[in-house]
Amino acid sequence: MAKATKQVLPKLYVVNFGEKEHLVRAYTQSGAATGLVRSMMDAARANTRLASQDDLFEMAGRGVKPIDVTASDKEGGAGDSTGAVSEARGG
């Protein structure tokens, strides 16, 4: 007699990331968080460009501060992807 296997279905999780709640379908809580971050990384990579002088003036005018990821990012993408991300300190 064949053993019946229990089908595992994905669940919906609320992931609070970046001061925003995201509804994510996943099999585990960890998978929901990891999947959301990977999805955001893919989108960010596809939509990243070098800042122009106009970008800098416009964003500074809105009070946007740079996020310093130099501790985890080295030229050529050889950085440690688990490095800390911190908001740059204004002087």
C-alpha cells in the first residue's frame, strides 16, 4: 500500500520592510522575507544608474540622504552581500 503524502500549500505572509507592508506568498516565514528581498534586489539592479548632477540637486532638495553601502560593496561586485547598510551622516 502506497503511503499518502501530505500536500504543502503556500501561505500568505505580511512582510514589513522599508516602512511598508508587503503581502508575500511563500511556504515559510523565512522564505517570504528572503523572496521579497531577492525580488527587490532584482528590480533595483534593473533600475539602477549613476546619479547625475540634476538627480543630486533634485533629491537633496527633497531631503533625501544617501545610503552608505561601501562596507558591503566593492568595485566590480566583489563585496560581501551581508554587509551593514547605514544612512550617511550629515555634517
